[in-house]
Amino acid sequence: MTEAAVSRVSVRILEKEYQFACAVEERAALLDAAEYLNSEMRKIRDTGRVVGLDRIAVMAALNMANELLKVRKTDTTVDSELTNRVRNLRERVESALERSQQLEL
């Protein structure tokens, strides 16, 4: 990352300010991520069952990691199903082409 391509970004999470440096093209994604994290941490804090910034952050991280793993598993399942459907379609097309060639002979 060159000096010209670096953007200084300030984000606020649970009323605490954090400073980051990131690539200019990643600035919007960083702000979106910080907003999402702040929202998730507020939800946890507002339940009143978890006390302390570090515990709230760990709980939010675990919840977000769980969401990510569920999405990855779903993507893998969908990919597998699509692969099977494509394979089935290919086999049907190849079979139809073979029959067509046999009729031409």
C-alpha cells in the first residue's frame, strides 16, 4: 500500500473512537463493516445480559463467525446441488446426441 493510496478512517463503536488506515478503495467496505459491528454490539449490550466491552466484542465476534459459517455451508450445499444438476443435464444431452447419431447411421 503506497502512501498516496492510504486513507485514514475514523469509526465509532459503542461510543469509542477507533482510527484505521486502509486502501482508499476499501474505505467504504471498512465503514460498512464498522457500522455492522457497532449495530451487533449494541444489540448485545442492550439485552443487559453481557457486561463489559471485551465480552460484548467477543460475543459479537462469535455471532458473526457463526453467521459466516452458516453462509459458507449453505454456499457449499448449493454448489454441490448445482454441480449434480449440471452433471445430470450434461449426461442427458450426451445421451440424446448419441441416440441422434445412431439414428443418422
